[in-house]
Amino acid sequence: QVQLVESGGGLVQAGGSLTLSCAAPGSDFITNTMAWHRQPPGKQRELVASVTRGGNTNYWDSVKGRFTISRDNAKNTVYLQMNSLKPEDTGVYYCLADIVGLPRTFWGRGTQVTVSS
């Protein structure tokens, strides 16, 4: 069973920074694409950023230039460095991972990010 463990959320003032981490512990599987989604209060979940195993990245337009996604393949871990945070970045951030050889996408339980104005 693949479990994703997120950490790093919290409360920060506008303009501040946070770094989220998501680990998929275990050495008997290989992570393919990993990503972060978020769900703002009262809104639908949206893709924030994704990174392939080879390091190709994709970002939601509203976070380009402010957020950086990266990964450590040896640790099956993905990071999201968030700078210049805005109140509209507030939401629950979820980690996702596609596992080589498995037909489904795995989700973490989410971590709350709150940006105060």
C-alpha cells in the first residue's frame, strides 16, 4: 500500500514563504509524475504544479514565478517551495503520485496553508 505523507503547511503572512514536503516511504515502488493540488475554501480542487520523474515541470498560471516544485527520486519525495504568498493561495494542499506499474493515482490527506493579509 502506497501512503503519501505531507508536511510543512501552516499560517503565514502575505509575502511570506512556506515549503511543503510529501514523502512516499518505501523502496519497493517507483514514483512517476508527482504533483500538488490545492482546494481553496468553497472552491474546486485545482492543479498547482507537477513534476515528472525526469524533472519536467508544469505550473498553474497563478503560481508561476512564485512557486517551485522539485523532487528527490531516491527518497520518493516531492517539495513545493512557495514564495511571495498571497491570501488567495490559502487552501488545503494535496500531494499526488503516480506509481510505475499501478493503475491509479495516490493522494495524500492534505495539509492546510493559510495566508493572512
